[in-house]
Amino acid sequence: MINISGMIVSQYPNVFPHEEVVLLQELLNLPKAIPVASKFFDLFSISNIVVESFTVAEKMGSRNEVPFQIQALSDEPIEFTLNA
């Protein structure tokens, strides 16, 4: 189980990061494993995750910041070999 917390931040103080939030939702709704790369994940030999659930929230008093949380599982692709 992997829990990821983050924040999408617009570079402009009063501008909601609409496009970035939509892109995050599209990525997290994909019905397949998502490749990931980081030195931290490398410590655990994680190169793919499957999103179980996620939340995107509103931060009161801050229009340009959108916090999110992702609950995922590590996943390795399964390769089949056919003997012909």
C-alpha cells in the first residue's frame, strides 16, 4: 500500500490551477498501472502503481493551492511466455 500526499500550486496567487487538476484526475482514473520513477520508490523496487482511490480537496483561503491524496498499490507487469 502506498499513500501519496501532494499539492497542485498555480504560479499565480489568485488563479485556480484548473487544467492541472483536470489532468491529475484523468491520470488517476486510468484503468491501468501507472509507471512511476523516483529514488524513494527505487528503494522498494516500485516502478508501477495502481490507484485504488484518491481525493482532491479545496484549501480554504488559498485559491491557487489544491491538496490531493492518492492511495495506491505497487504493481509489477505480468509477462506470459507461450511455448509453441
